[in-house]
Amino acid sequence: MQFIDQARIRVRAGRGGDGIVAFRREKYVPAGGPAGGDGGNGGQVVFQADANLQTLLDFKFQRVFSADDGKRGGPNKCTGSSGKDLVVKVPCGTEVGDINTGIIFGDLIEDGQTLIVAFGGRGGLGNAHFLSNRNRAPEKCTEGKDGEEWDLQLELKLLAEVGIIGLPNAGKSTLIAVLSAARPKIADYPFTTLIPNLGVVRKPSGDGTVFADIPGLIAGAARGAGLGHEFLRHIERTKVLIHLIDGASEDPLSDWNIIQNELAAYGHGLSSRPRILVVNKKELLDETLKKALVQSFKNQVAQKLIFISAAMAQGLEVLLEQVWSELGKEYM
């Protein structure tokens, strides 16, 4: 399945039905009064979060969504039927905003959550509404109102509690594959991961926690370089970040600084998000290199390094203990 996390669409609510002019024509009723009914209201366009959807791919092929119009009124003060609401299913985590103004209409996070994005027009009034002592036979009615019409920007932001970030080839995909049931594509070249990978990791209590491997962060990512600009939005909702550093890199501290600068440049509070510093590929480091690495980070970051080997599944227990501890602080 193709991963699409942005879409632009147009929504149109239904137009209200027109009111009508009609009069009673009954036997033995010599002065029948006005009996024109009101028009029905136009249908609304409603977005509904669906946990079974994982992408905005459907919106690539359909761009316009219209609800039904209301029906015109009938004689004998019969109100026309209202237009049927149009319910559009979207993945959980979809943010809906207006393209022209940038105003956010809403954020659909929980399965089944709904959001009315376009209200239908009101039905017009029949001439029965205009009866008065001065006008016993009104011949006035009103037309139905147009429904709302909006150009919308949809953005899917993954609902993951833990995000794994780092430069290409740091081992993010390998780590999420080892920790969870995810099976991402893994190879030894930059940008193997072209879409975020999700995996569920079980806590000791048995509850599942969603981890996300965020691809493509390089220098300049926040300004659109590489793939990072496209996917930085997916870590906005995360509660904890695992910053994975390639222990075999020529300058791990420089790698850390690159990611730190990109998070700060992107904003949205990412640079201050709780973060766990993890050095991967520890099997390639001897004790001397480890001590040198710890010392170099100690001078810049007041945070303990965790050494792991994702490929050999070493040190993962310590990492997960730290993750559960940080998540526990979030809920306190």
C-alpha cells in the first residue's frame, strides 16, 4: 500500500431546499389558508476517524466530496426531506485545516471521533410562515441557502508514543524490527526507509506501546532537504524520542548536533521533548572508544548514553526500561 500523509480536497455541504407557495383547497372550506411547506436542510459533510485506515491514499483519487441537497417543501405544510449527511472516513491522527487561511478545523485522534467540516444550508420557508392578520393569503416564500464549501488540507500525523530518530543508517529500522513485530525494509544505503514504520512493543504490564521509526533526517531537513521535512510532523505527537546514534560513525557527536539543530529549526517543541540518547552498533566499539565517546558527550550533553546493538539484540532491556520510565513520567 502506498503511504500518503497529505491531501488537498474540496468539500461541499448540501443546499437547503426551497420553500413553496401553496394554498388549501378543501371542500366545504371556503377560505383555505396558505399551506406551503418549508424546504429541507442540506446534508453535512462529516469526517470520522477509522482505526482500520493507515493512509490518505483514497483522497488521491477523489478530490471533491459533496453531501445531498435538501428537498423542496410540499403542499399541506409538508416539510421537504433533509439531505443525507456525507460521512468520510479518515485515518486516526488526521488533522483538518483550511488551505486558504491555515485555520485548523479539528484533529481526529480516537477511533470513531467525528468532525463536521461543512454545515448544510437551511431550507427555505414556505408561504405558511408568512401568514398574519394583515396578510391572510401570503404569496411569499424563500429559497434554500447554499451549504458551506471549503478547500481543506489533510495531514496525517502518526499516533506513536515513542519516536526513533537519527541520521540514515543509524539502525532505526533494525531497532524497530527487533523490538516489535514490524518488518521494515533494511539495507546498507541512505534512505532505505521512505515511509515511517510503526511497531507495537509490549510493556511488562502487557499493554502495547506504538513505536515509530521516522526516516530521512539529514542536515537541512527542517528546510526541506532530503526526506526529513516530509516526516518531521510525525514526531509532533510522540511523548518520548529515542535518538539513535551510529557508534561506527566518524564523528558521533557531530551526528547528534545535526539532528538537534534540525529539531530546533522545525520547532513545535521537539527540541525539548524527553529524549533518550542511544549509541547503536556497540559490537564495533572497544572499551577505549566507548569511554572516549562518553567523555565527548559528557562535555556537551548532561545525559547518560545507552549502548546497544540492534543487530545482535544486546542492551535492549536497559533501553526499554528507560523508555517505560520516561512514559511513566508523562502520565504522572
